[in-house]
Amino acid sequence: MKILIATPEAVPYVKTGGLADVAGALLKEYRRMKKKAYIILPLYKKIKEGQVPLRDTGVKIKIPLGDSGMEGRIFSDQFSAYFIRCDEFFDRQELYGTPQGDYIDNASRFIFFSRGIIEACKALNFKPDVIHCNDWQTGLVPLYLKTIYGADKFFKDTATLLTIHNLGYQGLFLSSELPIAGLGWELFNPEGIEFYGKVNFLKAGIVSAAILTTVSNTYAKEILNKELGFGLDGVLRKRETDLYGVINGIDYEEWDPSKDKFIPENFNIKNLKGKAVCKKQLVKEVSLDKEERPLIGIVGRLSLQKGLDLVIQSIDELLSLGVNLVILGKGNEVFHSSFSEIAKKYKGRVSVTIGFEEPLAHRIYGGSDFFLMPSRYEPCGLGQLIALRYGCIPIARRTGGPVDTIQDYESLTSKGTGFLFSDHTPSAMQDAIKRALCVYTDMNKMHKMVINAMRMDFSWKKSAERYIELYSMAIKQRAKSKGQGGLG
Ligand code: ADP
């Protein structure tokens, strides 16, 4: 089985969020399983300037964009990654936009990329059995394979699977983008890719991929309902029998407290002395006061989804409970300024770093006692998985991935790996933190909980095997549907 992972980001090449970890770690797991797996990404400026040496394959592609067209050139690395170069689109500081907003030509950029993936396969004479698409940036791929390339013999055996990492990001554009994508107006209806008068790239994938997945079982159910369906719940309900939840893993080599090069002292389940050193150094590094205070870490995108407005609203109550906070994040301008003000006001109690800093993220997971995730919704969430591995106890809202990966602590039995709360309110979050602090004050209980957390296994093995099963299903479906046109 030849697998092509089509993704707008992947570690170690480029990362803005969890999708990059997932795509990169999945590829690595497939290599370990000796699968024929490849990955394809846009060649962003950050990849060009990065550590991975690239090779120019000399292969060129030409992608029509409305009346004009754009050329791309395929690069590769020493392994099995391909990159589509088109400097006009991808030689930019960021991947999708700046804190002020998305790049205005994102539709053209990802039409080019999606069609480029298909053209690159042809130009490289590479016939994948399955293209594993990820998020809206590759949502047009399954649709192209059913329409423009529907009769192309080259792809007669190519099946598609689309993973929805976050339904909140759909790639919504003006209908005038449709001719630029080369797609006909017959697709512009509610059964096709229209979404309230706009073109929806994620919906294109949802209506046309053979198999759909999302990144946890709970989220797979949540997106079928109005509340978290972001207007696509109806379309998803129609495809419910093809929709599966596959929980993300984390790369156990990259995230390993016993080998991690970014933390000041390594530790493991049998010897937690290093964890205390990590806390001590972290407190010093980010200039917080007393080390004996419970330390709550936050690492993540600063967006409304992550629910950090609850932290902003609760700051006085949290500090009166005696905790210190260390926050690392990047995203929305409004959060940048609120958190920066809080850090100024509560020097020594709250540390805020605005930016994307991998080494500091490792040290926060390694050195904090608790990891706070008050997300409004959370498809899977990697933060809590990493936190568990580093014995940093997650405190999270009861939604999506956290429900499937964190066992809520029960004081009667002293069992559990974290603390969950249901209502998205400051008081519900504060109550969960108070429960956590009750455990913190009992050294034995806290120690037991840290051990329980670190014992959890969220490596990729099981989930990668599940994807392979689903690819086989997609391939079977493809074989059955041969000759059939249309969507769905
Ligand atoms: P998202 O919704 O952003 O994809 P996830 O929890 O799935 O959230 O994944 C976030 C990943 O990105 C984690 O590996 C986390 O450690 C990392 N991360 C998020 N923000 C930052 C940051 N500012 N600096 C370093 N790493 C970050």
C-alpha cells in the first residue's frame, strides 16, 4: 500500500500547531512499520531556512488558476518528503497569515497546493493507493479526484481519506474563487461545496473523500451536533457511517522526559528527582517568586477556542489560591496584550512569553505541576498528552480529546490522571483548580497521581494501525465505486 500524506504542515519541517505534530509523527510511525509512506507539503520560507537539506528534483508542474496559471517545482528531502515550491505563494514569513489576519490570497495558495499535489503525483509518476488529506488546505484534493481527474486513469486506484483536525477552520472563500479552482458552478449548491453563499474547501473534502476521520471519538460525536458542528453538522450527519474517531498520539522520541535535551535534568517514572530540578530551573528562568508554590503551565495557541479568557477573568482568584502561572503562547492580538498586561501587573506570580518557542514549551511541560486547558472545544489536544508524559497533571474542560485521554480524579479512590470540569465558566475552572490543589498539598497523593499520569500510553502505534485499516476500507470503497461519477 502506497500512502501519501497531504498536509499543510508537519514536523520536523514546519509547525504552527498540533496538525504538524500529528502528520510528522504518523509518517515516522509508518516508516517504523516499514510502510511505503510519503508526505507532501508546500515549500514555505520556514522550510527553506530550516535544518532539513532539500534536493531539487527538477520536476516542474503547471497549475491552472482561472484564466492564468502558476508554475511549481518539486523538491524532496533525503527521506520521503516532497515539497511544492512556488515562491509567490509560499515564500512568506508565516504559513497562513499574520496576527492581523489571514493572507488574502489563501484560496489561490491552497487551490494551487491541492491541485499541485495531484499534478506532482503525475509528474513524479507516483501512484498512491491512498491520499490522506488533512484539513481545509487539502480539502479540494478528494473533490478534484472525483471531478476534473475523475476519468484520469492515472488515479483509477487512488482512494482518499480526509482527517478533520479542527472543524472551526473550514477555508471559506468568496464564490468568485470557484472558477479559479477550475470547478464548475454545478458544484455550487448545498449538496456540493457551497456554504451559505461561499465556497467551503473543507466541505469539498467532506462530501467527496471516501473515509472521514477526526482526532478523537468524543469529537467525532460532538461535530454531529449543532453546538460544535460549525454549520457542517448536517453534512457530517449524512456521512456519519463513513466518519471515524482516531485519537492522536505524540512522538514518544521527541517527547521523552528521560532523554529530552531541552530540559535541565532528565527524569522518569522511577526517578522523579529531575522533575523537581526542572521546576526549580523553570521558576528561575521565567522569574517567578517562591518555588514551593503550585505551578500551572499553559502552552498553546492564544485563540478563543482555547478558552483562555477564563484565565484572564479568574486571575485574581487564581493568584489568591497561591498558584503561580507560566504561559507560553502566540495567536490573537487581543490575548497578546491582555496577557502581557497581566504579566506586568503580577510580576513574580505570572510569567508570559508571547511567541512560538519549542525549547521553552518542553521546559514548561517538564517543570510545571499542572497544565491548564480550559478549551471551549478541543478536537484532540496534544498539550494534555505531552503533559501526562511529563508528569504534569492536566486540568481541562470536559470536551473532545481531553474526555478520551484524561481520567478525572476521584478523591474517594485516589484514582485519576487529571481534573476535568464541564461548564465553560470561571467558577467551574476555579473549582477544578481547587480540587487539584487539594491533591497538591498531599505529597503522597500527588506523587501517585504523577506516576499514574506518566504510565499512560499515547504513542502512535495503535492509532497508526487504525489508520491503515481505514485506508484499506477507503481503497475497497474506491474499487466498488469505480465508474460512478458525482459526489459522495
Ligand atoms: P492546536 O489546536 O493548536 O493544534 P494542540 O494541543 O493539538 O493544539 O497542539 C499544540 C501543539 O503545539 C503542542 O505540541 C504544543 O506544545 C505546541 N505549541 C502550541 N503553542 C506553542 C508555542 N507558543 N510555543 C511552542 N509550542 C507550542
